[in-house]
Amino acid sequence: MTLFILALLVVIVLFGVKSIRMQFITRPIFSFFKKVLPPLSDTEKEAMEAGDVWWEGELFRGKPNWDTLHSYGKPKLTAEEQDFIENQVMTALTLIDDFDIVQNRKDLPPELWDYFKKEGFFALIIPKEYGGKAFSAYASSTIVAKLASRSVSAAVTVMVPNSLGPGELLTHYGTKEQREYWLPKLASGEAVPCFALTGPEAGSDAGAIPDTGVVCRETFEGEEVLGLRLNWDKRYITLAPVSTVLGLAFQMEDPDGLLGDKKELGITCALIPTDHQGVVIGQRHNPLNMAFMNGTTQGKDVFIPLDWIIGGPQYAGRGWRMLVECLSAGRGISLPALSTASGHTATKTTTAYSYVRHQFGLSIGHFEGVQEALARIIANTYQLEAARRLTTTGIDLKVKPSVVTAIAKYHMTEMSRDVLNDAMDIQSGKGIQLGPKNYLGQPYMANPISITVEGANILTRSLMIFGQGATRCHPYVLAEMETAAMEDTCAALERFDSLLLGHFGYGARNAFSSLFSALTGSRFNQSPVSGETQQYYRDMTRLSSALALMTDLSMLIMGGDLKRKEMLSARMGDVLSELYLASATLKMFEDNGRQHDDLPAVRYVMMTRLQNAANALQGALRNFPNRPVAWMMRALIFPLGNHFNGPSDKMTTELVKGMMQPGPARDRLTFLCPDFEQDKGGIAEVEAAFLAQYECRNIYKKIKVAQRDGTLPKKLANLELFALAAEQSIINQDELNSLLKADELRLAAINVDDFKSL
């Protein structure tokens, strides 16, 4: 006891007496911190400073405030947005024949181009005072998703002018003159924009673009002006082949000091008419046979005046930050919308197809092997819709959550790939035979495009999510890094001392929370709700504490080496991502009014998310380079082992059973994929067959009973079987007519297209 009291007194003196603490704790740690501090490039620094920390910050800090999550509100369409979707969007869908667009035209039909321009599809994000719609992120996402349920090519054509590009950049950063000149033209469709960032030597490392703009004086429109001589070579530029105005990113240089002392000004964005002298719009690419316009552009010694820089000369060198802040449209709205549309389409058609397609005398949806894949489709679609809603909610709250949108882009496009793979496996021949009746083939082929653009998924996962999240979301690290960079050493030590005390308390709380939650099964963690989902909130708090603890120790032990341990940091990023996706799931369940028929999907999703998060932590611990520290963390995080298990077989069967019948739960998961008589893609066909077959379910039961008791033969073609059942008065004439009609629709739904020649 004496030794314990003495040790306690030493700790109290060390931490409680400032002069002693500064001498023996703060100063040595400050010196160590400066040595292990990861070096940040200018590009990384700008990316770190751009955007906002939102809900991901709560998840990263070990103690999420769930009331904050619920306070964000439910995404809703305004009356104007709803009217646009019910009228203009639905009309556009009737003009789409995706098979004809992709296989024959290699372009949208002229009447669809004209309709998109006339009705303002290219002006969704442009303010109303310039002739735009000024729709919410949720509305824009819904519009793109509904179009994508019919045609990826049409959806991409609409989403690009409403994503990262001239419209968004001008709205946020353009000068008054630029906005007044360009935005009305963009809103009316008179000007068709593209944005050129990617080139042969700069893909995911967009900050390394070699394209240049050198400050110089030249004659322009009859007078000598200060401007830029541009040289560029860009590729993969969507809408470039049909564009009339080119947004261009380049490295701005001022070797002669015409603007000041700074020679290298950095990435800058400018707006250039494509008919301007020297601008070359090159040939088209063929992105996985999709029909949206995509191609190249080049320019050699193209002169533009300085006021063509977006935002004017004062925005010279600020292009990278502008781009990072505006990436939310592509990463958080457009690409997730495409992915969610794939989920809705796959769920609607595969549940229907699994009901109407018979093998071995049963609907294939009754086979457990099919149910396993079908459950993944349904659960992933629930997750996609939930993530779409939460992410657009953040954007509509006027925050710029760069980490959240990176999570959405990576995980939602990967989930879309999983959904389409499972749907293709179940629908098999129906999915692989291209033609007007095929609704899976084109989305399946197009999916890698979403995975590749707006930052390749591999690098988004391994570098961005945790790399930015660990520093930006941590309550102390970014401030400590700023302190370490201060020139006044005394002031830096004072500030660091204050931060250090808070950091120690933060780390101790997370260590205790992780261990206590693990030993008690999270039973004492707070939850904002009661009922079945209560435990999910508690378990997420436990995993949040574990992530915060491991992040602190990883940064302490590895310092700057952590960002080079990409596999390790990717796993910790996965923990954050899984917690974000799980948060979105629980929020959508609450927003939907805690519908009981949503529970099978919520259970499946949450069991999967929690298992994935725990497994990612376990994988990081297994590969942590400092083994003694890894053992200590394992003792704090998993003292009794990892007992987070995925969905059971019973959960799988329950989920599929509930979704293989018409009802509100199925409607909520498929509303982005409407079916109507004018549908040219086969979705209405399989849905009509499903509804007709379901209406006849009791009639089929009569026939099955008669087959079991020997009244009717077990192996007989349907038409003969139905006729015999009517002849023996097992069914009446009305029932026979219903069966015949349902079977006619079934055959139409399972049949595929064939052609005289290809």
C-alpha cells in the first residue's frame, strides 16, 4: 500500500505540477512528436484543410452522440422536386431504349438530348436566379438513380454537368461576371460543359498534373493583356466530345514574376470555350461499350486572359482546394446514386425472377443456395439506400464531408459490384443474353467505371479514408501537428502542454471504455432507443472506442510510417466505414418509422457491418508491427475473443421470404426502379409475371395438393396440367384463366432475346 501511495503521489506531482510536467513529460514528448510527425505534402495539406468534419468525427472519437445522428432529420423532396420526378423524369424514362442507345446509336437519341436541355436536367444544382433548379442533393441523387435504373449512359450524361465541373465551381467560386455569363447558358443547355483533370501521367495523383499555364503578356482581342499560355493533354473526359465549354485544371507558373515573387502558384482552374483558338477536342473513348460521351482534349500554347481563371486572378493556385471541396457531388451524390439504382433494380427484378423461375418443380427462390445470394442483394440494397440518404443529408446541411463522401464512393460502388454479381448468378442466362429484355447486362458491364473514376477505389480505401480521417477527425492530432509547426517554441510548448493533458484523458477513457464494454458485452453503453436495435448502438460505441484507441497507439508507435502501411491503415479505415454504414442503416430504420417489416433487413445488415468492423480490427491487430503493443491492444479490445458473428441461416431465410412477396417493405427498397407499360427494358415484364404468379399462389397450392395425393400427375407440362385440373374440377374456369394468363407472363419474363444475326 505504501508503494502504491508513493507511485500515486509521483504521478500526481508529474502531471499536476506544471513546471515539473513541462520538464519531464511535455518537452520530451513534444520533441518525440516532432520527429515522428508524418510529413505532409502541399497537396495533402490542402486536402486535409478542405471540407468539413461531420458525423464521421463522432464515430472516430470513441463516444458517438447518437442523438446528434437522429437530429439530422429525414431527407425529403420538396413539392417542386417531387413534381419534376413524377413528370419530367418519368417522361424521360419513356424516351429511353438503352439497348438501342448502346448497341446501335452509341449516343443518346436527339429527342432525349433536346428533352434533357429543355427541361433543365443539366441545371439541377445551378441557382434559380441563373435559370437553374437549385435542387437538393437528395433530389439530384434520386433523379440520377431513377435514370440509371433504365440507362447508365443516360444517367452519366445528366450527372456530369451536375457533378464536379464548371457549373458547381462557378456557383461556389466564380466571379459575378463569370456566373452571369456562363450559368444561364449552362442552365438552358446552350453550353455543354466538361471538366478536364485526368491525363496520361496523372490519375489518382491528380495533384501531380503536368499540364501548365505560364503567366505572360500577349495580344488578345486587339489589346495586350496579362494572361496564361496553356499546354495540356487530358483523357477520360466525360462529355468532352460534345462540350462547348471546357473546365481545365493545370499547374500555374509565373517564372518572370509578373504577378509577384512566387514562381510556382499551384493548381489552378480555368474556363475555356472549346471553339477558342488552339483548343483541340480529340477522339472518343469507348468506356466499356457505354454510350455516354467520353474522350480527350489537348492544347498547345493556348493563350487565355487571367480573368478566365474560375474566381478570377485571386483564385490562382487555389484550384486543388476548390476541387477537393467540390468532389462531394461526384463522390457523395452521383456515383452513389448509380450504385443505389443497381441495388434497387437487382432487388426488384431478382426477387421477382426468383419467384417466377421454376426448377425441379419449385421456384428457385426456395433453394437455400439462391436464398443466400438473394439475401445479400436485399441487404446490400437496404444499405445502399440508407447510405445514399445519410450522405446526401450531410451535403444538404451545407457541410462538405470529404471523408464521408470517400467512404460512400468506395463502399457503395463495391456493394453495387457485389449486388450485380449476385443478381447475375441468380438470373444467369437471363442476365448474360443482351437485348431489349435484359436489364442487368449494361449495369454489370458499366460498374467498373464507377469504381475507377473520382479516385480509384484501391487508393481511396488504402490512402484516403483513414489517411484523412485519422488526422482530421481526431480531437487533438491536427491541433498538435499545427502546434509542432509553430515557429515560437515557447508558445508551441505551452499550447502542446494543454493539448497533451486532454489527449492523455481521451486515450485513457477509450482504453477503459474498450475493455469495460468487451467484458460486459456493451450492456452499459448508452443507446438512444429501446427494443431490438438497442444493442446495435451499444456495440457500435464499443467498436468506436476500440478504433480510437488503436488509432492513437498506431500514430504514436509508427508516426509517419503509418501512411506507408497501407494495408494496416486500410483495415482501420474499414472500421470507420463500417460504423458509418451501420449508422446510416439505423437512421433509415428510424426515419422510416421503425417499420416491423424492415427488421429482417436491418438485422442482416447490422450483423454484417459489426462483424466486418470487428474482423477489420482483428486483422489490424494481427498485422501490427509492434507485437507487445499489439498484445496489449488485443487484451483491451478483445479480452474474451472476437464474438461478432454474421447473419445466421435463419435470418437469411426470413429476409428472403419477406421480400419474395409484394408489400411495403419491397416497395421501399425498389422505388427508384419504377415499372410502367412503356418500359423498354424488361423490368415491367418480370414484375407483371411476379404479381400474376403471386395472385395465383392459392390456385397453385390446390394443384400441388392434388399432385401429392395422386389426383394429378407430378410431371406434366403446365398447360396440360392446368387443363386436367379444370377438367377434374380441382380448379374452376376463372382460376384456369388466371393460371393461363400468369403462365403466359411467366414465359415472357424468363425468355431472352434472340437475333437473326449479330
